[in-house]
Amino acid sequence: MENGQAATMEALQLAIELEREGKAFYEEAGRKSDNRLTRELLQHLAQDEDLHRRKFEQIYRTLRKGQAWPNVDPPAGAARRLRPVLDQVTGELGSRIQVAGSELEVLRAAMDMESKSYELYRSRSDKSALPAEKRFYKALAAEERGHHLALLDSYEYLSDPAGWFSKRERWSLDGG
């Protein structure tokens, strides 16, 4: 196996492992969460990570057979499904929600994981000479970025609901 192919296979194995670890983390943290927003968000993220893993495994199997990078459709818009979760919960609970510090720790750890995945996929997209591989990694990087932003928004809401509403609604304090 040439160096480029070896690096591609190694990156795929790393991606599979990251997605597997992410799913396990989200499932475990979701089961332990007492907070509805965190629990639902983590359930969705676990599903997305599993979908990503399956796509990577499909590509890995194809390349192991000596075939070219397959034209696998990257996940599309899964991160956009997270917005309604936040909208529904914030609409129901408003600014009266109270959250344990452990919930915020979970969200911080999740943001770190999503950032790590984003960086790997962005890097692989930049390094790839194959259009299908470049497109796939670019789409996955965007997915992970969307996950990170949903987690960040949730973190900001849970850590300061009144401030989050003020910022989101762009309330003005000038009296006008």
C-alpha cells in the first residue's frame, strides 16, 4: 500500500473510532442526564455519530477491496435537526430552567469532541486530491461544526437562560 493510501486508511480508522467513541459518550451521558434538553440533544448526536461511522466503514470496506473512493453521499443536514430540539425546549421552559454543573461539563466535553472531529475532517478535506473524498470530508466537517454550534447554543442557554433569551431576541435596554 502506498503512503497516500496508507494515510487515507489510517484517517478512516481514526474517524471510525472517533465516531464510535462519540456515540458511546453521547449515549452514556444522555442516560445520566436529568435535563431534557441535554438528554434529547445527546440522543440526536449519538444517532448522527452512528450514521457517520457507518458511512466511514462503508468507504473503508470499499478501499480495502482495492477499489477507488466510492461516491458515498455524506450526511446532509443532520445538524439542522438539532435546532428544533433547542427551540422546543426553550419555548416550553423559558428562562426558569435550572441546571447542574455536571450537565454543563458534559456539554463542554461534547464541544471538545466535535471540535476534534471537525479539525480531522477539515484537514483531510484540505489534503485530499480526490474530488469525492474532498467533498465527503468537507461535508462531514460542516456536520461536526453544526453539532458544535448546537452544543454551544445549548450550553449558553443552560448556563444563562435569561442572557441567552436577551441575546437571541436582541432585546434592547435603551427603552426605545
